[in-house]
Amino acid sequence: MADIAAAIVPGVGNFFLGTLVPFVFVLLVVVFVHEMGHYLAGRLCGIGVQAFSIGFGPEIWGYTAKNGTRWRIAAIPLGGYVKFVGDVSATSAAPGEEDLEALTEEERRIAFHTQPLWKRAVTVFAGPFANFVLGAAVFAAMFAIYGQYVYQPTVAEVRPGSPAEQAGIQPGDTFVSIDGVKVESFADVQRIVTGRAGDPLEIVLDRNGQEIRTVATPEVSEQQTALGQTVKIGLIGVVTNEAVGKRDRIEYSPVQAVVAGIQETGSIIARTGQFMKRFVVGREDRCQLGGPVKIADMAGRAADLGFEWLVQLVALLSVGIGILNLVPIPPLDGGHLMLYAAEAIARRPIPPQVTEAVYRVGMLIVLAFMGFVFWNDLFAC
């Protein structure tokens, strides 16, 4: 099929195999894991499931299981949903009195919105949690298979005129901590500094056995990633090399790999949270946020580099989707959890008119954000 398309329209075959297929693979894995988290938690809590859908829009394939769940693949693969018994839409919007009265006694017993608060909260949180588990599992597998190459946090060179030189950092200095965070490798230095452009950082160094304290403010620099993306990061102007930093390969046992995978996932969550806070106050480049077009481009470039790169992109995107879904805005999972928290504090259900108003505002915010990232993808960045 790809060969025929390429013969008709030059470049179509390369786009299909090189970009579209990797993009759909990455997205479907992440979406499937997220929705499976909701599904499994819901079933364990005794909640009935009407539909498990990968994608939106018209169904292109599906079958109905013995338990009544309709498993379907839809035409637009930009997401998915689990529709529980009693839901009035794919976003699990609460049913009105008339909708509840229309349910049979058996349906009421297994309907999502008639369940105790804790069951609903667990079911909703299970989706993002599954994304975090997928990310940790992929990172753990990478650590177990390939290990990790690290440099000791010792400075080999200081760029003239850089923030590091201005702070008095010298070749041979070893980083001990940055902004109170312990540093164990040069990669730790990079992780901390790159996301803190413009922030004064308190740095503790070891210089010939003597503790040196100084402050350096990372400057913004444009860099090209391995996946071809231009990003703006913070740099202080120090580098290391094998002669000074002593490049080592760390090998992990299965247990150590799992621990390292969880730590890596936690680090990504922390750095993403830091980015979001800085973005809200206007201290991050808006072009760092992208939508489907940017993800598709990254997926194609990752596939070109090798399957392990594509799998790592799945892990990164999975963690990112998990974080995004926990933002407290309906109809995202975080929005549901916010309403459940309000219900727990009030010790009574939130009035339907309040819930409906919150959902409408939340949907407008989500649609505006989607429009923003699409605009970034296609025109602005």
C-alpha cells in the first residue's frame, strides 16, 4: 500500500512508514495503557463498563465481550475513553435525575456515579497512574539491558565569559550540590541547570578537599535535541570529559533497575512540574509545548534512530500524559478528582448545576489549550 501511495504522490510512502506509523504506535500504546488503568480499576471496584474505545468518532472495528463491554477502535486515534455504566458521555459526566431513573436496578448497582467516593477516585486516578507505571517499566528495562554511562561531576573546562566563570568555578572543581540538591554525576548537574534559566543557583563545590560556595545564574541557550527539536535550556558554561570526569558504566540488577526506573520517572514528574510553574509565570518558551504534529515529528525521528529510541519516547510521552491528566480541570482526570475532594470536604454530592458549570468552563479551557498547541505546531513555532 505504501509503495502504491509513493508511486502516486512522491513522499507519501516515506511519510506513512517514517512518521505516521511510529506516531500512531506511540499514541496508541500510551492511550491504551491509560484507559486500561481506568478499566481494570473500575472492574476491580465492581463498576460496569459499557465501552472501551481507542480513538474517537466512527467505529472501524469492534466486538462485544461476554461481560457486555464493547471493545472498539475508532477512526480518530487522538485519544480514547472508557465509558462506565451510567455515564452520559465519554468524559464520565454525571447523569441527571432522569438518567438515573432510567437505569435498571442492576445497572444502578454497578453504575459509576452510584459508587462510594473512594471507588470513583481510585478508578479515575488509575489512568494517570498506569501511565507512570509504563514509564517506570520502560526506563527500568532500559537500565537493565543497557546500563547507564555516567561522568563524575568534575569540571574539565569553563567557557570564558560564562556564568560559571563569573561565579568563580574552575577546572578541577567537583560539584557537591546545586540549590540544595545532592549531585552524584555530571548528568545531575545538567538536569538541574537546564530547567532553571534565569534562576540564581547556590552551588557547593569541592576544590582540593575544600568546600567552596558560590552562586551562578544559568543563561538561556538554544540547543538541538537528538530528535531534531530546538529547545531553550539553561547553561552555566561548564563541560567535562573522560579524562577528568572518568566515564563509568553502571550495571543494574533487576531490582536496582526497577528502583532506578521509578527514580527516573519521579525526576521527570518533578522537572515537568517545575516547567509548568515557570511557564505559567512566563519564564519558559511557549514553543516548548507541542501537540500531535510535534509528537508525530518526534516519533518519526525516534524511529529513524532505532526502536529503543521509539520506546523511550513512549515512556516520556506516557509520563507527560499522566501529568497532564492530573491537572485539576474537568473533564481531565484531575478535574474529576478535584470535584471528589470538594465532595469529601462538603460530605455531600456537589449540586448538579455547579458540576455542569465547572465542566463547561473546564471544557473551554481544554479546547483553548488544544488550539494553542495546534497553533504552535502549525504556525507559531
